[in-house]
Amino acid sequence: MVAVLLTVLFLAVLQLGLALHVRNTLLASAAEGARYAANADREPEDGEAVARHLIRSALADSFADRVTSGRETVGGILTVYVQVEADMPLVGLLGPSRGIQVRGHAMDEAP
């Protein structure tokens, strides 16, 4: 009985670690895509492509399906954003749709 409890507890901690890894990877990819797109000779779509590539190289391809980008003004400063929406992994890499949403920002260098 104790072995079953310890196994369930171990699997729950393992799943929590996987969910945090997915979130941190998506956030880092979105931020890196925004920084790339913020360069003077780049467009937001370039950052979106970089974020997709980083996500696909680190996680399953399905996590890179809903990546968007654009420009917005934050505090009077023009910024570039890359937003990623993905399933929150609850059992392995499977989970409910639109479970996690992360967004990376960078100050736009374009004139």
C-alpha cells in the first residue's frame, strides 16, 4: 500500500516537473523570438519563425502550432511581441487545449 502511494506521489512530481519544463521552454522561446524580431531589419513574423523553430527543437511539434506575433505600444514604447498558446501537459504531453499562454516582449529597434 505504501509502494502504491509513493509511486503515485513520484509520478505527480514528475508530471509537475514536465509541466514546468514545457512552460519555461515556451516562455524562453517566445522571448528569444521577440528579441530577434525587434532588430532593425526584422519583422514580427521573423521572430515567430524563430520561436517555432526553438519550440520544435525542444518539444513536440504540436506545441508550436499556435504562435502569433505583432507590434504593440507598452508604456509609450513600441515593442514586438511573440505569443505562444499550447496545451498544458496533464498526462504525459497531452492536455486540454488552450491550457497555457506565454508572451515575450522586446523593444522594437525599427525607425
